[in-house]
Amino acid sequence: MIQLIETRGLFSKDKVYRLTYANDCSVSKTSKRLVLLCESPEQDLTTTAKTMLDKLVRACKFQEDEVVFLYSGNGQKNSSGEIQRVYSPELILILGNIPIGRNALPLDKHKVYDFFGMKVLVTSHPSKLENNEAEKAVLWGLLKSTF
């Protein structure tokens, strides 16, 4: 049991704690149709991998301002709920072995999942995709059927 040392705090009108709600966060909501979630920062990708991702984005008829690239490192939040709250995407394309939530089971590659109205697709890291034509063809087929 916690001992109460001073009773004055019990009857004051000052807030002892603050509740933070999703719409109270400092990050403003930005609508993006596509979220690219990658294991490595964009600047670490090879020029070939960047070009390949750019071609995939343009082939799906996304404009540059409708796409956001997120790096999953340094403790950044990758949860589907957080991404949906901030970006409201139609599709999250996961590039590599990245969990989409703290308690979520691993997702199978090259299978489209529906999470609360947004589609989630997992594929290999761009450095592996750029040298694997078969895997690129499977990814392209799934993207074509999705959009």
C-alpha cells in the first residue's frame, strides 16, 4: 500500500497527471495513399533500389506527394494503428522483415492483408528485390491486382 505523506494534494484542483489522446498528439494527420515502410533509411538504399521503388510507385499511378517513406529503425513506431492514425493510407508496403505491431504475428510475404480498411503487403528489402526478377514480378502482379 502507498503511504500518503501529505493530504493537501488530495483536495487541490491542480492536475497531477495528463491524459494524452490520439487526436491530442503533436503529430498532425497527413493523408498519404501509400506508405513505404523499410528496414533501412532511404539514403542508405542504392540508386538502383531507389529507381526501382520510384518506378513501382509511378506504375501504380501514385503522385509523389501521395507517398511517404518511413524508416523502421531507431525505435520509431511501426504499428498499423499509428500509421493509420497519422497517414490514413490505402496501402502499406513493408519492405523487409518488419513487424507491423508489438503483438502482431509475422505476415507472409506477397499476400495482401486488410487491416481496418487499409491494405498491407509485405515484400523483401529493396536491395534483395533489385536482383530478383521473379520476386519483382510477383510484387508487380499483386500491386496491379490491388490498384
